Amino acid sequence: MVDTKYSNEDKILLQIAQNVSEDWFSDNPLLRNVDNVNWEILFEKANHHKIFLLTYARINEIIPDKYKQIYENRYDFIIEKRKKYISELKYIIEVSKRKKVDFILVKGLALSESIYNNLYERDFGDLDILVSKDQTSRFCDILSGVGYKRSVTNDGFIPFDEEISTEKGIFHEYWYYRKVGKNNLLIEVKNSTSAIPERLIDQFFYNRDKINIENFEVDTLDITHNFLHLCANTYSDTEKRLGVEHNVRLRDYIDVYMYI
């Protein structure tokens, strides 16, 4: 049962989280009367919790005409950007193979395939690339060679041209971006993750499986280490400082549930 202290919009998202694999909404009392829902708030909350795609897939047929466009525009934007990410990843894989640079894809697109078996149902914002320290600069050279610029932030896309340093300060990744059409694409290159410290990362990096993403193969974490990383990432995103500042996101818990 969802506690009545939550708003109707919160209840809808919590019910999606609880019944993500079921056709629950067709007879949902909250949605029998569309006036029960503040559709603008639902839109904002679905994006905050990073479950917009899941939400849209389940409610798009009953969204009132007044709000259809804002939902459709957001959906179309995400899908267009997703297709560009897939195309970019395929090209980066081809170049990396030619140059014999090894990397694995983590989080984001990898989880869309391995957990949801659907590249277009899980929200994510970038490509997360895990690479060994001794190949980091070579991989970053590949990104530069295919048009990516180094950035000092992961959201403002402030470029700079200095050579890459092995010292990253308080951060654990290098950010690279490229503008493709109307989309800013972001790739995070990392030697460890916010969830897994550097002293343990080799256990994850060298225990891997292959997944197929639209007819091309890419390495990712194996089933055990994927699950461990999901659990650690959920903890990091909810209990550590940055997670607390961003507030809880339902997507992390849905990921763990879907994996189990």
C-alpha cells in the first residue's frame, strides 16, 4: 500500500516502480479521472526520478490533450538522443578495436539491454566507459580524434584544450562531449566509479560479459559484478553526499528490482 501522505503524482510513480513489468494502469483508480493528476508535476517528478520513459510508456494513451505535446516532445528528444548515442558507441568500438584499446561499457546503455532488454525504456544521460589507467590517455585520444572535446563539467560543457592528467582531483572521471545536431552527447571516461573504489575496480573490470546492442557487441560487467555495482551505486546515489543533495531517485531501486 502507498501511504496517503504522498501526492497523487508520487503514488503513480511509486506504483509504476512496484509494478514495472505489469499492465497496472488500465484499471488504476488514480487515473480513471485525469483531473486527479497534476500532469505538469507528474512530468517533472518522472524526469527527476529518471523514469520518464517507463512512465510515458504506461500513461501516454490517457494524457490529456492539453499536456500531450510536452510529454511527446520530451519522449522524442530522449529517443533521438538515444539513437545518436548508439551510433556513436558503435563507431567508438570500431575505432578502439583497430587501435587495440580495451574498455567496457557500464551503467546506462548497458543496463538498458541487460536488465530491461529494451534500449528505449530506461532513462540515462551519458555513456559511462570504464578503462584501465594505462590505456586512459589512448582512449581519450580516440574520443578527441572522432570529434569529442574535453569538458570541465558534466552538464555545462565548458571545454578546454589542456593535455589529460592522471590526477582528477575529487572526481573519478574525465568528461568528453560532442554536439551532434541539437544534442550534446556526453561520455564519462573513468578508471573507477563513484560506487566502486579504485582498489577494488580490477575485480569488476576483468570479470565481464558481452552484450549485443543493435547488432554489435560490447563488453560490460558480468552478471555478478553488474548486480554488486547496482547495489553499491544505489547506496552511493542515496546515502552519500552527492546522492543526498540530489534526493532519492526511484530508477536506482527499479534497476535492482528488475535485476533480481
